[in-house]
Amino acid sequence: MAPYYNKPTQRGLFQHFKAIATCSSLPVIIYNVPGRTSCNISSETCLELAHNCDNIIGVKEASGDISQIMKIIKGKPENFSVISGDDMLTIPIVAAGGTGVISVLANAYPTQCSEIVNNAIKNNFKSAREIQFRFLEMIELLFVEGNPAGVKAMMSTLNLCSNTLRLPLVTVSRSTFSRIQKAMEEVSRK
């Protein structure tokens, strides 16, 4: 992800990611999450990296800016993946030509998230929407008291992990935990 706190310029971001790509023999996926870093990686910078660094193979886009995401999809090299970094935007990003999602919800519901993506890729948007609509409230609850607190509560309810976080993060409130459990019960009934 973009370095947080010091808010580099786009030229600085390009040099930063280019240096990482140069030093790595592994494929690199850029993570654009300005809500956490206070720094947006512009479509122009992302595309410059995609075209100039062979081992930068994709971007996890969590800017929420559909126009920016579509510019990246339009101008990207063929082997460069644009991946949603926001569960709520999975279907629109795949519909625009994205390749999938790196999902928070999938930690608790991997099969259903995979079905959303696979249906959207196959242009079966009706089925993708039906699944997504079942999880709308749950996706919102994942973030109401911060991530990963919501998904940890969900996963502990499913006995996949303990509901423990490192400070300064804390578990969700009792009221949010109850709302998460209720949403999970409703999803399991549908």
C-alpha cells in the first residue's frame, strides 16, 4: 500500500513502487486504500507502474472512485489485474472488467463471495446480485466498528478463530456483536 503519514507525491509513489518491484523477484499487487493511508494512487500512476514494471501484476483498488477504477481497467496491460478491495463494489468492478475481489467478507463466507465473483465474470449479474443482496447488512456490519473487529466477531461465531485483537484495536461492542449474530442467522435461513 501507499506509505501512510507522509503523503508522497504521485512521482514519489511511482518511485516507491518501482523500487519494491525492482527488489522483488515475486509478483507485486499494489494496494490503493486512501481511507487508511490518506494517499490516493492515481489512475495515471497505477497505469505507469503497470506498463513499466513487469512484476507489478495488479492493483487491489479500494479508493471507491469508480471513474478512477474504470480508467485503470481501460488503460491497463492485458496481464494486469484490477481487483476490488471493497466488498460492496465487487459486482460493479467486475462488470467494468475487473478480475475479482480481495474480500473481508470472504474470511467468513468464502464460498458465497466466490459465487458472487464467478457469476459476475460469467455476466450472470442476476445471480451475483441475489447473493450480494443477502450479505448487504453483514458487509456494513463488518466495518461499523472498524476492520478487522467485525470479521473477527463473525469468524468467532463460526468457530473459525478467537475474537481477540491486538491493541489499539478492540472487539466490537455487545450491541454490534448481537447485530452481527442476528445478520448471520438471517443469512443462514435464506
